[in-house]
Amino acid sequence: MALRNLILLFNPSTTDWAVSARLLKWLTFLWLLIGIVILFSASYAIADVELGDGTYYVKRQLMWVVLGLVGFNLLVRSPLRYLLKISHWLVLGLLVLLLLTLIPGVGTTVNGATRWLSFGSVPLQPSELMKPFLVLQAARVFGQWDRLQWRIRFTWLGIFMVVLVGILLQPNLSTTALCGMTLWLVALAAGLPFSYLGGTAFGGVLLAVLSISIKDYQRRRVMSFLNPWADPMRDGYQLVQSLLAIGSGGTWGSGFGLSQQKLFYLPIQHTDFIFSVFAEEFGFAGSIALMLLLMTYMTLAVIVAIKARNRVYQLIAIGAMLFIVGQSLLNIGVASGALPTTGLPFPFFSYGGSSMISSLCSAGLLIRVARESSEAKVVSIQSRRQSIAERRQRRHKVKAKR
């Protein structure tokens, strides 16, 4: 396979794709380009002071982008029926890696959370890499729910629960909530009975309340979200600095690279709070433009889901859209104080290799659904024309014999 085919940027074969697939491809690359530019601005100062190289985070991010584009290309070019056949093995393999992070001395702990496995100097976060394949398997299970035996249903519901509990024990409440809500919404879109969905929703809320009750830092995050100004120098510090950054942007922003809050006031400005830097530098106008980009992406994803040729493919499109656009909206909600402070990255913006690979793979799944939907229509038209031509030939033969 040629190297230019792995990048999928200037590959002429993509001109044969459906309009929705091509639009999603270019919107993904546009979103990715904007993210790299914003990451450069948000991370330069802290990287220059702490690491002696202002471009450190951007250079490493570009390496992850290349790896992510390889995965993106493989998913875009692989028939979904083949991906669905191996999705359960991918989920189980990543679940093993996820559970390894819980073994003392095996997982890598950062800021009190053990979410990573280090392979040499390369850290990987199994909970992030799990997302696109969790969508595949959830679509496979819930999309064929009526045809599955109860033994298989309970087995996969149990596996999904183990995945969520494993992520929660890292601890990572935000990713647990995102994965849980995505599974629930995919099941809802599949048409599962409300009696099942209601009980599952109640159990999820109960689990979240229990986690917040046990974990002191999670409880303090919720309380600081309600009134960050009550303790602006401790529990409310992150949200206060984020709101100051967003408010300082005004209508048109301070200008690219001119954010003041990123200069060691706003914590983790190149990961969880990168939107705050964007809002300060590009203002309300830039934020509205970004929201329009997200809404356009979501609209195209919904159109792809509606046009998908079967229920399983529809659910794949919905799940991929939730992990890309839904997570972005949650990140913006956290940065703007609309939601409690969590550790969810902004897809294609936040620094992080596992998040970048996961986001590009989710986009690849969405574009693959768009491709197969259009190809199915083309094949059906060609088949119909071929059958009509064959019938005409048979009629001519019959007439010739007479």
C-alpha cells in the first residue's frame, strides 16, 4: 500500500466517495488542523519553561497524528462486516489492558489516577483506545438484540459492565460516564425496551452517586462547580481561571498566541482546558464558529446514520458521533462552568496520543458507514440494470426461437 494512501489526504480515489463521506473527511482534517494550531499556542509557554522546547508537545502530537491517520485509513478502507467480526476480540483485548492498569506497579499513575500503561517511553490509555471498538461491539449486540440468545445478551452486558467498573476504579469518573451514556444512547437508538433502559439508567446514576460519595476529590469537584468563587484559590481554582480566560476573550478575542491565562494561571491548558485558551484568543466569534463546525459535523453524522443500510451501521454512526461531538460538547461545558470539572479531553484539540488515535479511529468508522451506504445504492442500481438487461436478453432469445 502506497504511503500516500495511508494519509488519505491527496488520494485521488476518494473522489469516488459519497458527498457526505468526502465532507466528513475534510471536516475531520480541518478540525485536526485547527487543533494542532491551538495546541501550539496553548502549550508553547509551558513547554519552553518546563522542557526547554516550546514545540515539544506539538512535535509529539504530530507523531500521534501520523499513527492515528494510519488507523483512520485502515478503518475507512475496511468493510464493516469484517470489522464487526473481530470487534469482540478487540474489546476483550483492550479490556485485559484496562484491567492491567489496576494491578499495583503495572499501571502508570499521573495526578492520582492510574489510567496508563507504559511501553518503554510510550504511554497508552486503554480506556481511550477502547472507545471506537466499544461502539462497534455495542452496535453489533444492540443492533441484533432480538436475534440473540439470552446467554449472549447477559454475557455482553456483563462485559460492558466490567469495562465501566474497570474505568471507574482507575479512577476515571468522566470517561466512565461518557462510555456509559454512549452505550445507553446506542441501546436507546436500537429500540430496546424502556423497562431495560430505565433500570440501567437508574443503576448508572446510583453508581455515580456512590462513587462521588466515596471519593472525596470527586465530591469537592461537584461542590466547587456549584460555586467556584467560594474557594477560588483551591477547589474552584481551575474553573475560576477558565472563566477568566473565556471572559477575557470578549467578542473578537485577544489574538492568536496572546492568551494571558495560559501563562501559568490556567492549569492543564494544553489538555482539558484547551478550549479556554481558544476562547480567550478568538473570542465569542471564534467560539461560535467552532460550535458551527461541531454542529455541521453532527448534522452530517445524523444524515449518514439515517441513510445507513441496516440498523447495526446506523448505531455505529450514532456511537462514533457521540464519542466525537458529544465529548467535545462535554469538554466545552466543563470549561464554561456548565458542567462539573472532569478530565475529558477535547477531540483533535487536547494533547494526548491515545485520545488522538481514538478520535481519528471514531471518525474513520463514521466515514466508512457513509461510504458503504452510498456504495450499497450504487450496487443496487447496477444490479437492477443488470437484471433488466438479462431479462431483455432472455426475451430476445425466446423470440428468436419462435
